[in-house]
Amino acid sequence: MLEGRAPETALDDEFQPQGGLPLPPDDLTELQVTIWRRVATSMQGFLTLADYDAVRNYCVLQAHLIEIEEKLKTTGNLVTMNGRTTTNPLFRMRNQLVQNVHLIGSSLGLSPAARARIGSAEKDGEAVDLEYLKLIGAA
């Protein structure tokens, strides 16, 4: 028989899921706050204080991605600079943002594969956030 004291199993408050939705940081734009609410809602029951900065970064990058994609609709993926046709620098920025958003989103459990890994796959038929879709021009 083992003797001794049982190890502490309670995690610090920083790593405990927070009740309710956390307020977004004050420095976020309207679009970033809308993304924050969507993400925080989808992470309810999993979101901890330790996730706060990662969620903020995700929202900022996702908003930048949306803004760049809007600009690319008018400028196109190719531009002429110094008489030569080249890839639009915005297109390169977009590709980097896609990678970073995917990386942070996956670490937060925001992709289907990541949710499956943590055992919280969404149910089919989940309601769509119409406010978010309107802001990005998809509704």
C-alpha cells in the first residue's frame, strides 16, 4: 500500500474554464470584438485566462485577414510595379495571415480536427452567427 499525501489535482485559476463569456480587450476594433464574441462563444466551457492572449491574437489576425481579402477584391492578386507584373504584396500578407490564423485557431481548438482531438466536435446544424457574416459581407 502506498502512503503519503495525494498530489494536488486542482489547477491554478488561470487554467480553469471561466464561467460566462469573458469581456473582449478594450483595444479591439468592432470587427475584432465580433470575432472575439464568436470565438469565446464556441470555446465556452473550455476558455481559460491562459487562452486570453491567444484568443486576442486570433481575433486581430482574423480581422486583418478579412480586411486584406476585401482589398484584394479590388486590387487583384497581381500588380504592376516598375513596369513589371508581380504578385500583390497584399496576397503574400494574406497567405501569411491564413497560416497564422490556422496555427492559433488549431491551438485553441477552433478547427474540426482540433475539436475532435479534445472531444468536443460540434453538432450538425449549429446556428450561424449572422452578425459576423454581415460584417464580413457573407450575408
